[in-house]
Amino acid sequence: MSKINIFTRSILFDFLKDETLDKEIINELKKHEKLNKKIRHSNEGGFHSEFIKNKYICDKILYKAFKLVTDTYKIKNKTNFHLANLWINKNNKYHFNTSHVHPSSNFSGVYYLNVSEKNGELVFLENDMYSMDDLHHFFDTDEFSSRCVIRPKKNMFLLFPSSFTHMVNPHYEDLDRISVSFNIRLKDG
């Protein structure tokens, strides 16, 4: 007997330790907070900055995403990686992000500066959840689960297909959960 896995897609992750990057991100966050430059998308509470144009931050994030993809996959033809946009999130106690996708991009990602020890997980949801409803209760495998839960760690760098539906659970600690989110578009070179 054989098994064929279909529609396999991955979440890539690594760690990025760069004190200069972290300082630049914190400075950008403070600048946007001081000017009250924020927008609301999926965030319930907290702070979602406008798009960040800081060259150092953008270059570091784009390069890390490029390396993560090219070290994992064989790229066909000449492919250009373009940073579509990048923003900073700060979730305080009880704040969260509702389920959403990132349209008009190929990969989306997040870099974590400060994380909660408990809760505040990044949760990926199967887009067709009802089709496997409760099947995971009958089998000792993650294959039938309709969600994937990632516990963020400091300096974790995640990259995933932009079509993945995801959300962020609230955390319950008296600290700010700070992350940078971004979108990448691939273009023929």
C-alpha cells in the first residue's frame, strides 16, 4: 500500500540575531507611535504601524527571506524577490489579530523581537476547515489537523505562502509583543 501527499506547502523558519536591526525596528516603532501613525487591519488592539521604508530594516528582512527560500528550494529561471511592504506590530496584554491572508504577494513573513512566554501563538488555519472536522480525534497523526500552532521565540523568522489563513492569539503577560510583518512578491527576472 502507498500514500500520496498532495498540496504540500511549507512554513520556513530560522533565527535572525542582529542587534542593529532590533534597535532600528524599535526606533521606527517609537517614531510611528509618537506621531500616532498606525493603521487597522486584522489587529484588535495594539499598534500596527504604517508601512516602514527604513532601508536597513527592509534590506535585512528581504535578504533573510531570499536566503531562506533559496536555501530551501531550487529556483527556476531568474527570479527577483521584491519586498512589497513591511510594518511593525505591537500587541499588548489581551490584544490579538483576527484570521486573515495577505493578498497580492507570494510569501508573507514575521520576525519576532519580543514575545510572550505563554500564549500569543501564531495559528495557521486550513482554508477548508469543515472538510476534516474532528477527523484528527480518531488518528494519532497531525495529518488531519485543521490548524497549525507556532509558539514564537525571540529572533524567530518565519516565512509562509501568503494564501495561508492565519491569526495571532492574545497573550496575558504585562509586556509588549513586538514583531515585524512583511510581504514578498516574486517576479521573473
